[in-house]
Amino acid sequence: MYVSIIGFAAATRATVEVHFDAHREAESTVLAETALEVGPNESVCTNCGSNVPKDRFIMHQTVCERHNSKCQHCPRIFKRGSVEFEQHWHCNICTEAGDVDDRDKHIYFSHTPHACSCNPVHMYASVIELTAHRRTECPERLIECQYCHTNVAQGSLPTTAEAILRGQHEHEWSCGSRSISCVKCKAYVPIRQVKTHMQLHEMKEQRARANIVPCVNRECARERGDNPLGLCAICFGPLYSGQYDPDNQRLLKRLARTMHSQLTSGCGSKQCKNLHCASGRANVSNDAVPLTQTAAAAMLIPVLKAYAPLATATNGYLIIDYSGIDLHLCI
């Protein structure tokens, strides 16, 4: 058994002495939530709810009503005139019950609004809600930063999608923005992305050992599929058509329309970082200028020239050199 003592008032001085007696009879009892089955020779006492033999029922009820009192709000039975019965108390706001001495503490913790030091204007309904705030989203909550390994305040709530997915607040997000040089490729990578960056190196090494051919799309890292464009199944899906197209002319037209629409109108995703997409350029830089129809068409020419042999090949994509194709499709 564990006993914890929490002081209610900070300025209170008290000496606590606890005596525990396992054989001491309690001055109150609680009726069972599910009543026992009443036998054929038994009756239920209207005062304490106990099953009493019928031949002793009158005597039991007389003695029970003389010595015991039942609470009007809960199923507890008290000895009449006992200190516990006199101090028994029920909250008028919630279902909490206890001693009169606990009433002020209960009202203070459960029904008194409190403000956090991080925002004195906003009030929380109870200490319980304030504690939940201090334990989770409070900017003053102390955490051990996973990057600088110091105990600091976590800061305000995350605002970007990546920060929300990572569960990082202001300090860890700014601390993780510092860049370091990768030991393998010497590229500068933010600290928070080092783990993902190293996983990409590991995936490339595994792909090289397994001789896996990657998708032609530079924005994708999946395995190349069995299609004329050299794309994976995910990237090739929007370009697929069941129409008869032996010379791949319609396929190349669909590719040109998709790329031209991506360059001029964009994919519409707020998380896109593809510089060959109007949405991606707008997300990366607020000063990005939309491409004109002519400029977008000029960017398509190198890709379409690389795929030009598809229109005359007899065995399709097998003679295409995919290594020189600079294709950037939004996934």
C-alpha cells in the first residue's frame, strides 16, 4: 500500500501521524451496485438494503433504523451520529463526494478557473485542464532537446506540416534547422533530416547490391516498372490508357499535356517542392514567376526528343536510353 500526502495550501504547516489498523471496523459501508439474489425466506431491508431472513426482519429493521443512516445522494450507510456521517459531503456541481474538509480543495482544483503563466488571458476550467495543458502544449514546458540535449522550454506549437508530423515545437524545429555536412556525399543537410538522408543512402546501396533499376522520374525512388516510359507503376498510372496505341503517339501526347499543365498550372499541393512544377516553385519561393505557355513548351522539347524513338521503334521502350532523360513529375 502506498500513501501520498499533498499539501493544499502552500503556507500550511502540519504534522501528520498515520496509524493503520487492518482489523478496525469502518464506520460506513457501501451497498453493492448489483443486489444479491433474494431467497424465498428472505426480505430486503429498506434502510441498508441487506437480505435478512423473514423471521428476523422486523427486529433487524428496527435496530438498523435506530443505529444506521443512509445517505440521500449515494448508497453509503453510516452509523447514526458518527463523525464520518456528520462530515459526509457531496458536490453540487459534479458527482464527487467525501469529507467536508475536502470541499474547499475540491472546489479549488475542479471548479475554479486558472490561468497559465504562458498566457494569463486564457482561463482553464480547472487545475486538471491546466495540468493537461502544462504537460502537453504549453510553451514553457521543459523538454530535453533531441538535437542539443539541453533542458529548455519547448516553445510555441508547430505550424508547418513537417513540424506537426514530427511532433516538434518551436525550439526543436529551429534547433533541427542547423545544417551539417553528410559524411558520404558531403551535402549540407538539416540535422532533423539526417536520419532520412542516411536512409536514402542505405536504400541506394541496397538497390545497387540488388541491381534494382530506379524509376525515370527524378522525384520518385521506386523501382522501374514494365512500361514504355520507364516509370514505376505509381508514376505511370495517371498516363495509362486502354486505347490501342501501337506507335505510342497518344502516350507521348498525354505525357506532354501532363508536363505542360504541371509547369504552367501546378499540381495544387501545398507540400510540393518540385521546381519543375508551378505549385512547387510557389511553395519554395514567394517571388517565383509563373512560366508562360511558350517557356513551358520549350522545357518539354528535351524530354520529348529523348522519347522520340518510341514513335518509330518496333519493340517499344527497349531501345530507349533512360539515363539521359530529365523527367520531374509530381507524385
